[in-house]
Amino acid sequence: MQIWVGLGNPGPGYAMHRHNVGFMAVDVIADMHGFGPVQKKFQGWVQEGRIGTHKILVLKPATFMNESGRCVGEALRFYKLGTDALTVFHDELDLAPFKVKVKQGGGTAGHNGLRSIDQHLGADFRRVRIGIGHPGHKDRVTGHVLGNYAKSELDELAHMLGAIAAEAEWLASGDDARFMSDLALRLQD
């Protein structure tokens, strides 16, 4: 079993924030792959399903971003899994909007959700970094991250999220390079 965590903040007021793109990604994956109903567990919301032959638990922490690690740690302990079974989908300031990169381990780059998971479990987990772009000046970062996607960005956002879900089988089978390659091809369309 693998646990795929989408990072975001709970509640309708946050739903379209750039900071919630991790929530959006796992929602589209669960929907496209016909995962089971949402259940409340581990201080979050979970859905179980399969992608190819791989059993995946999608998890959205309900603890707010700064405490995501509590929820993620609880789920991993319950299933007796290590961080090798963990994939975290999150927004990334240092990537251009709608670019997606996968990496293993690394720093937190000031991302409070990653920092919380790192504090609870260590840094050695796979990350699907979803670009939101940098607003240009550090004084504008908070408003950018906690701001809604613009109406003009919604088609591109939907296209990217659909492409992530369509190529998710490569992530499930551990072929990160193929996932990024096929995703890049889809996003050129």
C-alpha cells in the first residue's frame, strides 16, 4: 500500500487557493481512478482505491497546513509503513505555474506543510512539486500562495490536474522519470 497525501487547508474559503493545489491533485486522482467514498480518519479525509495493481490511500489532512505531519504520521503508523510508501503533492513557489516535478527527499523551502511532515517523519519521502510560480518579491509571497487561482488560469489548472491523474499509474509503479516525461508531453497540448 502507498499513501498519497495532498497538502492544503480545510474549508471552502481555502478551496481555490494556490496553497491547496495538493488537495486538488489528489481529489482528481481519486475521482478519475474511481476510488471509494471519503472517510474521516487520521485527523483527515481518506479514500482508498487502486491505480493499476497498486493499492493507494489518498489522504487530505484536516489539521491545517502547519500540522499536516500529525495526520500523515498517524496514517503511516496505523498501516506500519515507512516514508518509502509516502508521496506528498504540494504547491511549489520555485517552479513555473503548472510545471510538475517529482523528487525524493530534500528541504522544505519554507513550506509549512512539508516542514511539519519533516518534523514528524524525516525528510526522506517522495514529493510531487506542483508549480505556482513566484510573485517576484518576498513581500508578495503570502498573498500569492494564499490567493485564489485567477479565472484565466482555471482551464490550465484543470488540464494539469487531469494530466497528473491520467499519468498517476507511473507514480504508483515508481517510475518517476516516465511520469514526468509523459506528463510534460500531455501538458504541451
